[in-house]
Amino acid sequence: MPKINITQLKQIIKEEIYKINEADEYKDGSKVMKSAADLISAIKTFKETASESSKSYVDIGVLDELIKKLDAIARNSMNYIDASAKPNPAVKKAVFKPTSGG
């Protein structure tokens, strides 16, 4: 079995932590995209199925502008997440202690 030193072990751990954080960012980006797509769908459904009296209370131009903005969010969802805003609970500080007899 190949031996590794502490420096190599630290590098391996850093790389694995990076992979975990990156995966979380993609999950968050996916949630943003899905939320925007769901809102677009709801607005389009309202525009297609709501009664004329219901639509009279809403500025359809505002809804169209909102759809455009949500579409931009969905297409660029990774720009709308802040990975630094929340710590990853899976990542904990590693403490390296020498073991005896090993």
C-alpha cells in the first residue's frame, strides 16, 4: 500500500471538500432555475385561463416583463446563488494528530 504524507493527505481532503461545495452550488442553481420556471408556468397559465374580469385587475404588460426577467434568471441560474452565504454543514475542520504505534 502506498504511503502518503500529511501534506498529500491535506491536499486530497481539500480537493474532496471542493467537490462537495461545487455539487451543492449546482443543486442550488438547479433550485433557482426550477423556481423561475415554475413561476413562468404559473403566469402563463393565469394569462391563458383567467377570466377577463380577473385579468382586468392585472397589468398584462407587467406580467410579460416579469416572464422576461424570470427567463433570464432561469437561463443564468448560477449567477443568482451565493455560495459564500451559507456554510456547508458537511465540511468540518479536520484536526491532524499523530498516532502512536502506527
